[in-house]
Amino acid sequence: MQDKIFRVLLILSAVVIPIIGGGIVYSLTADASGAFEHFGFWNFIFSDDWVTTAGKESYGALPFITGTLLTTILALLMCIPFSLPVALFTGEYFRGKKIAAVLGTVTDLLAGIPSIIYGLWGFYVLRNVFMHLNLSPQGSGILTAAFVLAIMIVPYAASLSSEFIKMVPSDLKEGAYAMGATRAEVIQRVVFPMAGSGIFSAYILAIGRALGETMTVTMLIGNTNQMPETLRTTGNTMASIIANQFGEADGLKLSSLIAIGLLLFLITAVINMIGKILIRKARHV
């Protein structure tokens, strides 16, 4: 009897997750339908209008999709040169040594810092630095937001990549050393080929994390509802426009913001799903 009750509870718990996910998609789709019906699905996605004047309302998601892609891609490009060496340091070069454990602990601590802390640091410290270096006229902008976003995802990407590097069989590396290979050659010809798909999936998941970041980006991107002309100019992301304007929105504007949220949800879900599939395959290599 107890086994049956326990089994029923497990089944009910397992069913709750897809129900919640389906409920989120359904409610977002229902509330976003007004914007899609009024502007047309593709026109809404590729329009760069954001006019809030009563009677002349016109909304489009293109500036925010562009801002999201720019900050995410730029953050990833800045993240890789720092996170990959950290992963090699902890997962290969100094694996099992105290210094690797210390660096791994620090990396995990950095990954757990709330995003608002990164946002405050970027706003009060880094923004002034970027302004003085003439990297951004206002201090805020795409480049500033992407830089702090890169710092945020470095610990996450490094930690995941390190785990896959540690999964490379020792026999393969020892065989390469026995044949006279150097440490660099072992990493290049054994570690990277074996752990490559796992490392790639780690960065895919890092992209998924960067896409939905809200507070840090909102504080640093400048929050202008226009297509970013350069990386030095201000802009908005899909998450930041929702955070900035959701509280005062109603009617067609509210539906447009929810539509942007639905698009962000679907993009993030697909990217995370791809990352999980790649991780599963990497673990069975």
C-alpha cells in the first residue's frame, strides 16, 4: 500500500512540471495574440517601431531582438578567452591540486553572486571607466552591458567546461605522454577532441543564461527603444524592455510586451534544449 501511494505521489510530482510549462506557454500565447493579430506575426518581429502615442501606437520587436543578440554574442566572444583557460587550469593542468580546488571554489562563488550586484558594480564603477576610455559616450550601452554579462557567464561556462575536461579518460592522455607528446599536444590532440562537444554545449547553455539576464542589462544598456547603430550606443534587450515598461503598460502595449516575452521564452527554451541534448551526447562519447 505504501509503495502504491509513493508511486502515485511520484507520478503526480512528475506531471506537475509539464503542466506548469504548458500553462506558461498557453497564457503567454493567449495574452500575446492581440499584438500578433493587430500587427501580424512577422511584421511584429521585423518592425523597429515603438510608438506609444495614443491613437498612433505601433510596436515591433526588432530593436530588442537585435539588442539581445548583440549583447549575448559579444558577451560570449569576451567570455571564451577567459573561461576556457580557467577550465583547463582546474580540469587538466592542476587537477587534484589545492590551487585548482581554491580556484574552483572562487569560480563557484562568483557564479552564485546575484545579478543585481554585478549590475551595481557595472553602473557605479565600470560605466565611468568606459566613459573615460571613450568606449561609450554615456558610459552605458551595448558594449558596457555585454562586458559585465561576459563576466557573469565566465564562472558558469568555466565550471561546466572543466567537468567535461575531467571526463577525458586518463588512459588516453597517459598513452599520448608515453609516445612523447607534450602537455600542449595532449590538450590539443586528446583533450579537446574528446571534450569538445561537451565544452561546446557548456557555451550553448551560457548563451541561454545570457539571453534572459534582466537586471544587469537593464542597469547598463541605456534603455533606448531604437535600433543600436554601433556597439558604443545605447539600446534595449527583450528582457530589459519588459522590465522597464511592463508596470505601466496596458492594452496593445501590454500585449506587445508579453509577445516579446513569449519570443524570449521560446528562444531560450530552444537554446537550453540544444545544450542539454549536446551534454547528453557528450557524456556518452
